[in-house]
Amino acid sequence: MTVRAAVIGVGNIGRHHVRVLNQLPDVEFVGIADPDAARRDALARQFRVPAYADGSVLLARERPEVVVVAAPTSLHREIAEMALTRGAHVLVEKPMASSVADARALIALAAASGVVLTVGHIERFNPAIVELQPRLVAGEIGRLFQVHSRRLSPFPSYIHDVGVVMDLATHELDLMALLAGSPVDRLFAETGRNVHAVHEDVLSGLLRFASGVLGVLDVNWLSPVKVRELRLTGEQGMFLVDYVAQDLFFFENRIAPSRWDAMALFRGVEEGNMVKIRVTKVEPLEAELRAFVAAATGRAPVVVTGMDGLRAVALAELLLESGNRRSVLHVREEALRRDWRELIEET
């Protein structure tokens, strides 16, 4: 089955969606939309597709069945609603929306329209993460103690509508929730604004999951080098993921105890073997878009649901609130469908 596809917003991320969708065998690419004339015209010439300044005109004239929304975050709800209302299946780039209220509205509209809504949490499709997940489930490191994420980047001058928590930390919040397999119980954040004119550009965050797993977030736009790294520490050792290289390593705890009791702690942890696990490398964006098309055509379930996207936005908002309050926030995740302020239990 071939589907008609379009992309609205063809900037830094959107142009890659255009490139990949044009390569997929079960996709007929029918157009792009972007208010930047030079940007859209260059891609239109390169891929020989219609280009529009206005997404609503694209939707009316080309009638795409699947739409990628890759515009600035502040426009996600408006554009996604236009596509959903016309019955198109939608992949909206992360973060899903600027607020929990907007994310919640998109989920309700997609459900009412009977169409697929998914969110571009692309690291779910990183081959190293795909290889890691079943190993965690199989208990290869025993009980999980800590998930430590480092996502550092040079300053992105093109992002004006959100700060580093919404833009970068939402990647890690989505994965932490997935890998911990447990709701967040409480969180704390320190944020700072150093070079950005309006929003925060550095985050140091802590999350305690109900299972006892501790999440550590180190995220900024202040690094001269790009770092994308995830460490998971447990009884039997540690997994290390390099997102960029798509590498997965296992560092063995040579004296891994069968019980993490007082005597075991006294004996300590000792360095064992390090194994580089074989990972079949693919482009995560291609895997993500293939999964989106498969879900839109009913051939597979949705991998990243609207509720997954909502959760990441809610946790990001809570981290920002914690940073503003300079206090620990206790979270009630069952309130995710309502206003984010209801997620907080006053203490």
C-alpha cells in the first residue's frame, strides 16, 4: 500500500524527513510547506515536489494521508490540528507541544478523528537502544539502580521558542521513563540561563522513579562538543550507550553479588570485562518513518504514542517548575491527562 506523504516545516530537522520519505518505497511524496521561501524552493527543486508557504494550502491541494510536523515547537499544536482535522495521520516532532494542555488537545483530536498520532522521539529507534531494551528486560545487569543521561551541544542559534529542557531533555525523559519501566515519584532540577536571550540553556536534574531507580540528567547548550551518552548501572554491571556512534558497551561487575546486602556492599564492586556488543547500524530517522507509515497503514502498532509524548512534555514542565521553585516536586503521574499543576503533591 502506497501512502501520500508531506512535511510541514523543512528547517534543520524537516529537510531530513523530506530526504528519507522520498527514499521509502511505499511512500508517494506530494509536497512541503514552509514560510521561508529560499528554504522551501531549494528542497522543491532538489526533490521535484510542490512547495507551499502555508501548510493549510498544502493540505487542501495535495491531500496527504501522512504528515510530518517539523515546524518550531510553538506551532506544533496549530499545524498538527490542521492535519488531524483533515483525517491525516500525523508524526509531530518532539517535543510534542509547548505545553501539556496542547499535547492533551492533540491526543483528544486524534482519538476523535480515528487517526494515528505519534511523536518523533527518535532515540527510541536508535539501534543501540533497540539492542539494549531486551537485554534490560532479560535482567542482564540485574536490578537497575541508575540511569544517567548526558546530552550536551553547542548553542543552537536557530531555536528561539523553547529552552534546553524542552528541546533536548525531552529525549532523555522519554527514554528514562521507557527504560526504568516505572512512573516518576519525585524530581528536582537546577536550571540556568547563560547565553540564551530568553530561555534556560543548562539543566542538572534528578528523578526518583517509583521502582527506586534514580535518573540523572546532565543537559546543556554550552558544550563546545556534542555529547550523547546514556549509562545504566545495575547489580551485574553497567551498559553504556553512545547514541551518535550507535555503540553499546557492557562493563561487567566482576564480584556481582547475588544479594545487594551489607556484606556485598562491604566487598564493593570490582572492574570486570568490557564487551562491545554488536549493533546492526541503521539511520534512526528511517526506522522511525518506516514505523510511522506501518502504523498509519495498519500494519504495525504505534511505537511512540501521544501519551508518551505528553509524559515527556509534562516531566519537562515539572523540571522547569522545580528549577523556578528551587524545590523537590512530588509527582502523581495518574494525573497526566489533566493540567500539569495537578501532577504536584504539595509537601
